[in-house]
Amino acid sequence: MKSKLTKSAIVPQDAIGRRLDQVAAELFPDYSRAAIQAWIKSGELLVDSESRKLSSKVLGGERLELDVELLDVDAWEPEDIPLDIVFADEHIIVVNKPAGLVVHPAAGHYQGTLLNALIHFDAELKKLPRAGIVHRLDKDTSGLMVVARSLSAQNELVKQLQAKSVYRQYVAIAHGVVKQDGVVDLPIGRDSRNRKKMAVVAAGHGKTAVTHYLIERQYKHFTRLDVRLETGRTHQIRVHMSHIGHGLIGDPQYTSRANSSQGLPDILKVAVQNYPRQALHAQTLGLVHPVSGAEMTWKSELPSDLSELVALLDKYD
């Protein structure tokens, strides 16, 4: 059975002339701007019992009504999956996700996900949208994620992500020798030739995506990078690095396994060609605590598979 969310609010007179989505986000502060916009588009947020556009201007005095059918949380089953909890208090959880763990249930992955593990750890998370998850990592990307434990904390974390104030630093091992530090500022959208993939697309056809990369170590055929995100688009680092000719080791979607394999010692060639996932780890996470306002930062060690790959690269450089 699906849960219902029913709320209402009156638009104040001092909001005259402002956009509907902006005013609604302020009147329903427990929900993210993205959720409010989606509900306006779907007709689940009405103005005086009528649908309106996101950009329509309010006149003051209108009645906003939310009548939303939330996700079928009863379909989410808690599972006793081990979690590497880096930090937890009554407001947030910071977890170090292993490679191979899907974050959220979806077609083909209804069980065995991080969400299933989280609601086993804390059954109250089942009451929150997406069980408090505010950002994701790809299945085969390891590293740090933050999860909210209340609606107010979730909304505040989403605001920080939208404001690009959450610090997210990744370790990536790329094919080829990257010559200098740089920034990729190119929009990302669905690949027109393969809807299961993402791609750099023409302006106006995708979402803004900005990736900063710094050289940590240059090898003869590869580069270890410190990658930092301004935005958090699907497959962003993988797509941007592939686009500039430096796809990640082990990436089955965006990098050819034949890349940079010529001239390598046999042991390193086998390790690179057989590396089972994209060589990408979300190592550092920094944010402002959604309740205390304290600036907080966490850093995780490289997982064993990635540290072993780095050791081989160091040895045979």
C-alpha cells in the first residue's frame, strides 16, 4: 500500500509576482525544490484546485494543495547487509559504500541494495523519500555517501547539493598520460545511440555538468587523478574523462579495454584488462551538518582492489 502526503498552504501577499515553484518550495520546506517541481508538473500540487506551470506567477492569497502518493515503501524490505558506517548521529549517516552494491531498488535490483541495508539499520528511514538517500554512487563506484534521518535534514542536504557546497573528491585511475590539471564544463544527457548510456551533448539538450581534475601521479600509460565535482550527474566523471580521451581503467561502458595495453609488462596488462569495475572511489566528503551547522569532513581509505592496482602501477612505472 502506498502512503499519502496531503498538505495545504496559503500564498502570502508579499509573494506577489514570484514564480510558483519558488514560493511552493518555501511554503513546503520539508521537501526539496526538485520534488516540488515534479509535483507541480504531475498535477499533484495544485493552485486553487488547478494545475499551473512551474514559472507561473502567484498573485497572493491562492491556496496551494499537495496531494501526493509517495513511493510504495512497503515494497522495500530490510535486509541484513553489512554496512561500513563512518559516522552516525540522530540526523545523518555517512556510509562507505563498497563496489558492487546498488544504491536504490530499481528494475532488476529490487533486493540487495544499500537502501535495503539502511532500513535494516534504521527502520525509521522507511518513512522518508528514498529512505533518506540524497545522492548516489554508481553500482561499481565505491566510497562515501551521506544519508538523512529526517525530512528536515534531507531537505537541507539537498539544498547544499543544489548550491554546489558539498565537497566531493574522488580518486580515479585514467588511461593515458594527462598532461595538466583541468576542468570539463560540458552538459550531460542520454546518449542518442544508446539510452542506457550518458554522453556529452549539445548545449540545451542536457544538464550542466562540471568536473575538476588534478594530477596526483603520472605513470607511463596511466594517470592517477584527484577529481572534484561541482555537479552530480549520472556517470559524470566517467563520461567527462572518456570525452577528453582519458577513460577510466575497468569502465565497461565508456572505455575500451584495449586502451593503453600495448607495451605493458604482462602482469600489469592482465591486471588492467581484467580490472572488474571502473577505477573510481569517492574518497572525501565534506558538508555542513544540517542541524548543528558544523563543517564536517570524512575521508576513506582506498578499497583493497584499488590500492592493489595502484601498488602495481607504482611498481611497474
